[in-house]
Amino acid sequence: MRYPLEIPRMTPIRRIQVVVDVEDPMVPALPLPDFIKAFGKEPEPPRYRVLTIEVLVCPEDGNVVLASECAECPRFLRRSGDYIICVPSRVSSP
């Protein structure tokens, strides 16, 4: 009996740059384009830090997860550039 090969899924990773005010923790973090639009300039260190957050939508459950969380999933194969490669879930027959 032959089993068909499962084609791995390639899920794109999205990078979000967020500006954080390190001197005032009560100021909310802003995405970089919103910060530039609100203040009219690039964030200047040492007061502001730009953090890059990598997220994706998990193809298994549709939740937004950090790219680093994929390593805990049993279906995870590897990361390749801007994609997470994972094995699709098998459909169970009744």
C-alpha cells in the first residue's frame, strides 16, 4: 500500500516594527509608521527603541503566534527565510 506524500505548508512571517519609550513605561508602544506620522520624525535613541516582532497565523488553529513559538509545535519542520514550514494535520477517518 502506498501513502501519498504530504506537501508541507509554507506560512509567511510578518514583521512588525514597534517603537517603545524606555524612559516612560506608561506611554503605549506604537508601530513605527504611526510613530513617524504622529511625531513627524524617526525615533531617536536612547529614549526610543525600535523592536521587531515576528508573527504569523498558525495554519492549525488560526491563532496569531510569535515565530519563535512554532518550534514547540510537533508539526514544525523548519524556518526558511521569511516562512515557517510545517506538516499539515492529517484528516482522521471515522
